[in-house]
Amino acid sequence: MKEPMIVARQLTRIVPNGQATLTILHEIDLTVSAGETVGIVGASGSGKSTLLALLAGLDLPSAGSVSVDGVDLASLDEDARAALRLGRIGFVFQSFQLLPAMTALENVMLPLELQADVSARDIEQRARQWLQKVGLGERLSHLARDLSGGEQQRVALARAFVIEPQILFADEPTGNLDPATGAEIIDLLFTLNREQSTTLLIVTHDESVAARCARVIRLSAGRIV
Ligand SMILES: Nc1ncnc2c1ncn2[C@@H]1O[C@H](COP(=O)(O)OP(=O)(O)OP(=O)(O)O)[C@@H](O)[C@H]1O
Ligand SMILES: [Mg+2]
């Protein structure tokens, strides 16, 4: 049995809802091994994006705990959580979250620029390479805001891939792509898993993508079913 990479215990997220509260994740227990591939499926509103954000330390749970590579996220402040993600965790957001006034290339260079040990020349070369791999070699100097939805999604993927993360969280990574481009992107994800043992957690509505994962988790109204 490989070391667990992610361990979630009794993970619960409660949000205010008018005068009352709403529990959007109920006591989720989940252990993901290093190098494992996990598909997360479930209806819209079932809590998939919420779960991913908690596992990545982007949001904090209302109760329960998450540890990543043996580190309890609750023991870290926001800066320390960001430092843990830097260079090790890639995240592809459902809403992309690119910097609109920066070019495609600048967006992909950004996570490398935050790392102290990568030379300027390497940064640009690696960013170009990954943009080429997602099929955007001809769009390097377009501003992110001028790119189509599917192109923005591919920039977001290149930005997540460029650090060659240990863990990659992808929230519907091919939701805006045509089937052929989507299939290429999914192949890239599984190649990363195979060649670099990247641990993958992929939210998807596509059963054929889920079927390629070693394990599939189904969420319904904030619970694993
Ligand atoms: N900060 C918040 N405040 C209030 N409600 C929230 C908040 N975040 C999420 N929710 C609610 O929690 C539920 C789960 O949201 P989440 O984004 O995790 O769903 P999802 O499974 O990713 O759905 P989709 O497939 O549509 O992306 C939704 O009903 C959403 O409205
Ligand atoms: Mg979502």
C-alpha cells in the first residue's frame, strides 16, 4: 500500500443561508494514495467543487480535517498553505481564473515565476512547451480575455501542468472543449499520472473520463454514495 497523499476525515462545510445554515458537505471520509487517479461525479450542486477546494486547502472546512502528504492543513496559516501548494499542487478551476489582462504565455509563466529556483529562460521555455501541448502554440501573445472559452480552459490547464505537480485537482477540465480536444487533454492528464506519478482528482460529468480513473467517487447532496 502506497503512502496516502490526501487524507480527509469527517470533512464538513456549512454555509450561512439566510437566517439558517446549509450543510453542503457532510462528514466526508476519503483517503487518496500517491499516484492514484480519482474521478468525482455527481449532479450539479452536489458539492464536487466544494470538496476539491477543501482538499486543496483553498477553503477551510467547518469541521473535520484534511492532510496533504502528512501535513494537517489546519496547522498552517494561509501563507503556509499557499507555500505548500506552490510547486506541488496544480488546480484547474471550473471558472479558469486566468488574469484577463495578461497574455496566455504570461499566465502560464506565473506559477514558475513564484518558484525561486527556475531560471527566466526555463520559465519561458516550459510555459511555451505546455501551451503547445494543449494546442495553443499560435496564441501565446493573445490576452487571456480575448481567448475563446475553450482556449481559456486550455491556458488554465497549461498553467496547472507547467509546474508538473505532485497532485492535480481538475474541476471539469474539458467542460468547454469539443470532444476531440477534450480527449487530447484527458490523455495529457493520464500521461502525467503515468510518467510522473501525478495524483489526479478529476471532477467530471463524463462517464468515459470517470471510467479511466482507478476509483470513482459519487457525491449526492454533499455525501459520498
Ligand atoms: N459559499 C457558499 N455559500 C452558499 N452556498 C454555497 C457556497 N458554496 C457552495 N454553495 C452551495 O453548495 C452546493 C454545492 O456547490 P458546488 O459548487 O460544490 O457544487 P458542484 O457539485 O461543483 O456543482 P456543479 O456541477 O454545478 O459545478 C450548491 O448548492 C451551492 O449553491
Ligand atoms: Mg462545480
